Amino acid sequence: MAKKDNQKGPGEGEKPIEQQAREQTGQRQIRLRVDERNMRTSYANMFRTNGTTDEVMLDFGLNVPIPPSGPEAQGEILFQVTDRIVLNYYSAKRLAIALSQLIRRHEDQFGELELDVAKRRKNNL
């Protein structure tokens, strides 16, 4: 995968998440226990972000196509919001770093994820 000039790979100025965690906890050893008994799983193919001075809001849900109703009508897409996560900005930044590292590892293994749908198509119809 070719990197853009402004992207840094691991070891090029960006600390691994484990080192960041140690620095944020003052180098103390902390044991984390995870309780997943009340966990629920949702699927989302769409998200929306919003923020206040204190919090970041992430809405997750599904794009639901609505077919056109008349000969001149155009189709619509309904964003059906199913979940909202509210984070403080510190947690949001840690999430952004963790997602960035996760995606970088995936792309290193499987190739770049192309966001432009037109470029992903095998043949342009």
C-alpha cells in the first residue's frame, strides 16, 4: 500500500496504543476486567457525528433505500438511527487513534480500502 506523504506508519512518530496507555496512567500497572454480560451487538452501515463543547455524539444506523413513487420522482435514502454513543473528547480521541491503528493494520495486510465507490467498481457501467 502506498502511503500519502502526510501519513506516518508505526514507528514514524506515532506511539503504539499500549505505550500511550502506560503514559496516560502514569506508568502504573492496571488490570482491566471486562464484563460482557450486558453487551449487545448492532450493525451499522452509516454514522453521523455531532458535538458540543464537552461531548462527542456518534449516531449509528442503517441506510434504507426508499424507491421512487412516481415516474419523475427520485429515490431517497432514509438514515434509520439505531444507536447513539456519547463520549467526552478524551475518549473520542483515544477511539480515533485506536480505529486508525486498526484500519492501518488491516490495509497493511489486505490492501488499501478505497472509499470512492466508482473507483472500486470492476467495470464502469
